[in-house]
Amino acid sequence: MLITLYNLKNYIMYDCAILGGGPAGVSAGVYASRKQLKTIFITKDFLSQSTVSEGIENWIGDINVPGLKLAQKFEEHLRAYAGDFVDIKTGEWIEKVTKIDGGFEIKTDTETYRAKSVLVATGSDRQQLPVPGAKEFEHKGLTYCASCDGPVFAGQDVAVIGGGNAGFESAAQLLAYCKSVTLLNRGETFRADPKTVETVTKDPKMNTVVNTEILEVHGEKFVNGLSYKDTETGETQKLDVTGIFVEIGSVPTTEYVKELVDLDDYNRVKIDPWNQRASVEGIWSAGDCTNILYHQNNIAAGDGVRALEDIYVWLKTK
């Protein structure tokens, strides 16, 4: 058994600290309990990005589940398995993780914990669209997750805001069932890779508009359009759509480890995808805060399991 308790200076040295209450963290937490690792599980809450979705249709095992319900099921599953092995701490903000002799120190806004290993799984927050009407019509036609909410807009005219890979990947999903998809890009050129742009724009239902500045989201009870400025001509245009998918980037929640592990240009933790290890021995990362290619609930859950499996082997053989 790998439980290791050191009653030095009145603290416990946990085998593992899991940071984050989304699918990656919760999956790792369940596995940590099953493997009887003494674990500290820290999260401000269990409300991952998908809680904004009224119906998730791609979480395996549930044909359709509201995002909030899925988050509740995550918490229930973890608490059912936690037992004497996983200490769950909610309502705490992680401020910093530092290296100490024999492991790491995790400082939150209220407590300090120590662990031999750390799994960083605090995800990311979507960049919000900062224009009038965006907040008012969120969940009423404006969404930040095409894979979660796209099928609701079958047969409708929709818009995607953002010209990176995420924007074009969302457009590709939406083209499968929407009447038309119009992608609005801030600049003259797209940030997505050329092959993806070429493939998606071949679809006759796909339209692209460049040099745009989004001005306002319009609607009554639900979205019925948006207005934007052509930054070359200065003219204002209105686009009639009933769905708006925002893909203008995300902000990884990694500030607390920026001085400890290597991050990429987007502040995502650099990992070895073979085992989820970060650049510092004893640190793993999984989910949306990592520099992997795709970010979804199912992928994050699997990555959390892979990380915990490797943490267990590392603890057992070190």
C-alpha cells in the first residue's frame, strides 16, 4: 500500500495532489481511490466549461445530459469512491505550487498542502465575447461549444466567430446539420492551418467574412442576428442568424505553476502525451490546460486516467 503519512510539523505528505474538478481531475480522483493512494483533491467547484450547455450529446454513456447534471454526476461519482483515500477540498483557490524536499507544496487561499506528486487538471476558461448582447443571449442562441450544442441548431443559419483551428473545426461540425455557416474573422488571414481552411471552405453551405469587428448580438427572446463592422471600409453590416458559436480562444488556468513547469505560448502545460508528464519530475497535467491538439470531455477524462496510472507506477517504483 502506498499510503505515506508524515506527521512532521503537523502536516500530511499526501501521495498525490489532484488539482481541478472537471472530467480530467474527477477521473483521476476515482482511480486514485481505487488504487488506494492517499490523495488531496482540491477544486473551487465541480463546474467545468460544459456546465453552460443545456444538452451534451457526445458524453459516452449518456445520450443527452445537461452540462450542470453532468458536473453533479462527476461530483457524486468521486464522493462515492473517495472513502478514506481521497480528501476532497472545495471552495479553495489554488495560488501556487512549489517544489520542496520530497515533493511539492500546494498553497490555496486558505490552506497549505503537501504531496509527493501533483496532477494539474484545472482546465481553462473560454474567452468571452465582449460586446453588447453577448452575455444576455448566452444559452439563448449564443454558445461557446459547438460539439455540445450544435445539433440543437439543425436546419438553421448560424455564425462562428473566430478564424483559428477551433473556429474552423466548429464550422466543420456545424456544416453537417446547419442550413448555412458563416465564419467571421477579425483579420485578413485565418490562423487555422491552410489544409483545414481549404477543406472546410469547399462546402457550399460555408461562408467566410474577413476584417470584421463584432459590434453587437441581437435578439428578442433568442438570438436573431449580429452586427459587425468591416474594418477596411468602416461600414456596418447585419447578419441574420439564429445561432452564434464563439471560438476566440481560451485562457488556461495555469498561473499557479508558471514558475514551476514549462508552458507553451498559450500558457498551456507542455506534456509528454505518452504519459501526461510535465517538464518537472513529479508533475503531470491533463485536460484543457495542456498543449494537446483536441480538448473535449471524453478526451480529458481519458487523459486524467492515463496520468493517474502513470503516477501510481511512478510512486510505486521511485
